[in-house]
Amino acid sequence: MRMLLNIRIPHEPFNAFVRDGSIGELMERILAEMKPEAASFTEQNGTRGAILVVNLEEPSQIPKFAEPWFLTFNADCEFRVVIEVDPLQRPDLQLRSVRY
């Protein structure tokens, strides 16, 4: 199942990793292990953030994707189910006029 993983990263301990020069290696290792379909980094509510698209075969994989962010950066993670446009084009999903 395709999921959007929204990550909010607090300033610490991230700042400490930037200062000691280890942030690049840490991020590379986490992303290599996760293998997201897409990854973008942005500001979220005044802190660092990331938005990743990941594929979960089953819900029990949530810790695999969240724990590296929890344990390394003390981050908050939110998962959202996403669907692409093509499946929405299926005839059985087309909106129909409903009269009340």
C-alpha cells in the first residue's frame, strides 16, 4: 500500500548532527534502508521536515519506516494512505448524481 510519510524533525538532536558533520551519513543510511519512492525535505511549522512516499506490504511494516526517525531524531511521523489518479478513473468509482 502506498503511503505518504510526513516527518517533523525537531531542532535537536538534528542540529548536533549537523555541527559534528554526521548528518549526511545518517540521512543516507536511513533513506537507503527505507528505499522511498520519493523524498522531499521542507520546513514544517518552523522545524525541519520531510515528506516521503513509501510502499508498505502490510501495516506491521510501519515501525520499519518510523523507528529510524523516532530513534535518531526524536521526530514525529504521520502516515497517510495515498492513491494515484489512474485508479480513480475506474468506472465503479465514478461519482453518480444522487437525488434526495
